[in-house]
Amino acid sequence: MTKLLTALTLVFLFASCTSTGPKYKIDQTISSSIDSTFKENVLFNSPIKSEFAFHVVNTFNYEKFEQNGMDLSYFLKGDSYEPSDQYVNSMTQCYLSKDTIVLVGGLFYESGVGFRITILGDKFNTQLLLTAADKIYSKTNDKKDLEKEIIQDTDSVSMTLTQKPTFKIGSTIKGKLKLKSKPFYQLDKDNVLFKIDPKFDIIFDIKINEKDKE
């Protein structure tokens, strides 16, 4: 668990992520579906509290890749054993930074997947973090650009909340998000860079806390 918590702090190293993106929607009727997903449709029996969970949409063949810790192919492989699309319970933090809600979540060990969501006023923004023990990721189709960690902005995203945020410490934010990140490249089993267009479904139900002192 210590390694998971340490790895989650990597999310805070994301490049600046402002909340000048699209507007979120409000729909109270999604509350029950979020509750049922947390209760019945979460991949892995985990001690992590059900506050933030993500589903990797199957946009590529996970069998093309070696297991690189908790990369996207790892989650797709686990998902393939289930009768329906499964969500992964994640480490998460949610805090108020001045007038902005910052929500970070993800699952890591020596590698993993993380998300950063910021909400300001009636708009929001998102980023995706991919990290690995080895240099397997690239933003270009060129091996000289391989990195252990990449941060991707989104190509398209939509978010629905159950109610308008109050931007107050102690209040709760609950909703769902559909995210398509900008594509990236990952080394496959044949040591060839393969282009991936990642898509995710995310749900969350979490209390807003004070920002930890640095």
C-alpha cells in the first residue's frame, strides 16, 4: 500500500492543467447507476475505498504486449475474463486549491495509469498519466523519444455530475466521465512501436478535502 501511495504522488507532477475546457453537465438520475457500478462491477477484490474507478475501453489487442506492470494491456487482459465491462477501484485524492477542485486517481505499483481532473466554475479539464519501470512509451513513432512516463491531454471528453459543485471543503462531488486521450505509442512484444488511441470511462464519488501542506 505504501508503494501505491508513493506512486500516486506522481500524479501531482502533471503539467499545468487548467479548467478552461468544456462545460460539465448536471444529471441527478445518474447517481444510482454510479452506486451500482461501484457495488457490483469493479475489477479486482481491493481494499481501496470505492471513491474513484476507471474502465479501459478495448481499442486495441492487449495480446500484442508483454506485461509491463499495470499498463493498459494489463487492465484489458483482466477485463477479458469478465462477462461485462469492469471498472478498477483506484487510489484517489480530491482537494480544493483556491477556487479549483482537483481530483486525482489511478492505480500504480512500479507502473500504472493515473488521471487528473480539475473543475473551475462550470468548466473542467483532464489529463492522463502513464508510467512504467522501463522506457516503453513515446508520443511519437520514434524510439529515440521513448520515456518511462508520459502525460497526455485529451482529444475529447464529457463529464456529468449529479449536482453543481459548491467548491466547499467537506462537500461531495459525484459523477462520471468519458475520456479519449491523445494517442501515444507503446513498445509491443516484437519491440515495435504500436499506436494506441486510449479511451476510458470513469466514475467518482468523493469528499473534497483541504490541500495537503507541501
